[in-house]
Amino acid sequence: MAVTLNDIAKKAKVSVTTVSRVLNNKNKKYRISDETQKLILKAAKTLNYRPNEVARGLRLKKTHTIGLIVPDISNPFFASVTRIIQTSAYNFGYSLIVCNTDENLKTEIEQVELLRGKGVDGFIIMPVGTDSRHIKELKKDNIPLVLLDRCFDDIKTNSVVVDNYRGAYNAIEHLVKYGHKRIAIIQGLPNTYTNNARVKGYKDVLTKYNIAIDSNLIVGKDFRKENGYVETKILLNLADPPTAIFTSSDLITIGALQAITEENLSIPDDISIVAFDDTEFAPYLISPLTCVNQPKELMGEIAVKILIEEIRAKGKLEKKRITLKPELVIRKSVKPMAFQQKIIEVNNEYLVSENLLVSET
């Protein structure tokens, strides 16, 4: 049976009001003596009292909880960012409620409502990214909010994103500098913020180097492993297959690697690959993967810091978008085409990764 304030009051032989004031750290305001405070705290400890945080939250209109909405918790990138957010939130004295949407907009909307009903103090949302109406409702109601990884250009709200365009651009240019012209991209969910920027970076590099854009080499429908597997299988069996593949997420990369193995092909001798997201296993493959590394720790920590500031200011701060620069990590998964080999041996300027920069707009 739960211990109540009345139980503590009886044991300490004081009023319930006095107990409440002490347990809510208001003893100085009401001039409660140190002796009475010690007596009440000792009684609470003896009775193993645990405060009802839900009731306390309703009374104070603050629950010290953050709602985190994740599109796919099985994705190593999102799992890693979630861990960082949890640790950072804990350091600020906040608990985290995590909801997984499984990349489903209907589920995302339902979970936003669920968390609102639980009275969370604020939201960090990594949205599916195909509809923003429910996000606009949060903003309209002045609920503290940070969008992470994916955002919407038509909503002025706090967001922390990576320069997806620059990450993809650098990856494709790296392939072009190594002599590749038949370059495929396995995209994620079309018409979303992250995917559109990555596809644009891909196309702009090809245009810059006068390489024809082949629609047969722009494939994919979501960020899942199955997408990477199926599309890689199809690409490798084209009459004129690509010499290189750019995978736009870590799960897509895993699917692509499975398909390449099943086709008895080796990386990079038979097919080159560059991945968006630097997964933990990437450096340890037989041919370590060249990857676009996203600063996951910075993303999570900055998102929490901005949200806490918003909560304390009751959502009245000026909204801002923080853009972080990705880093192209060069390893051994890209094969120089024959005529490029000598150039690369002489001039290795493309083997230098970019420095990580942070910009705020």
C-alpha cells in the first residue's frame, strides 16, 4: 500500500500541510524549523515514501519528462541518437519517454497525442517527414519542441539537422574523382527533407561534371534494409550495371552489402560503395566502408539543450535551426577506375576528410 502524506504527518506528529511544504522544499518560505524538517524527512525515509510524480506534475504543471519520437528505433543511427538524448536529458534532471513510429505518419500523430496526454514538458521529434500538420498544432499551442534530423521548411521551429546536401555532394564527388560515371543512389523515403537534399547533392555533382543523370540509377522507396537489398539486386543485374553505389542510410547499406555478397561480388574490386551514416561496423569489414559520418553526439546534445531552454522560457524564445556539417571518412570501399589510378597515387588531396563545422541560421 502506498505511503501518503497523512501517514508521514501522523508519524512525525505534524500537520499534512507542513509535510507537504517540507517535501516540496518550501520550508524556508514558510519558516519551518530545521528540527521539524529533519523529523519529517526521517519519517518519510522510515516509511519508504515515494512521491506520486504524476500527481505532483499535474499540480506543478511540470512533469520533468521529455517525449522523444523516433521513426525507426531498429536503425543504428536513431538508436545511437536516442541513447545520447537519454543521457543528456538525465543530466538535466529529465526522464525520457520514447515512442517508435515505424516510419508511419498515422502512428506518429497518435503518439504525439499520447505524449501530450501524459503532460510531457516538451518534445524532440524525428518526424517521418511527409506531413507537418500535427507539428504545426504543437507550435500553435506553444509547446516546447525541437525537430531533429528531419524538419520542414514551411515551419519556423527549433531544429537540429545535418547538411544532407553537402554530405551527399562530397560522397558523389569523391566517386567521380575516382573515375566513376555509372553511379547509382539508393534513396530513402521520397519527398522528405533528408532524402530530397541527398538526392539533390547526387544530381548536382553529376551535372557539374557533365555526367548524364540516368533515372534507372535513382532507386529506392524508404530507409529500410529490405529496400537496400532489393534495389542492389536489381542494380547489379542491369544490362549496364553501375560501377558504384551510394547508399543513403545505414540500414540501406546493410541490405546492399547482403545483396553484393549473394551475387559473389567483392568490394571494391567488383563494385564500389559509399554509405551515408558511419555505422560501428563500417571500419571492420574486409573492405572498410567509406562513409558520410553524421555528428550524432552533437545532434543529440544540442537538441536536448535547446529544448531545456525552451521549457524554461515556456516556448517564448526565438526559434533557430542548427545545421551541422558531416564528415566524409575515406576508407577502402572505392576502387579508382583504371585511368584515374596514376592521378590518385600522385595527388591524394581527396583523401583528406573535411573538418566538422557548426553553423546556426
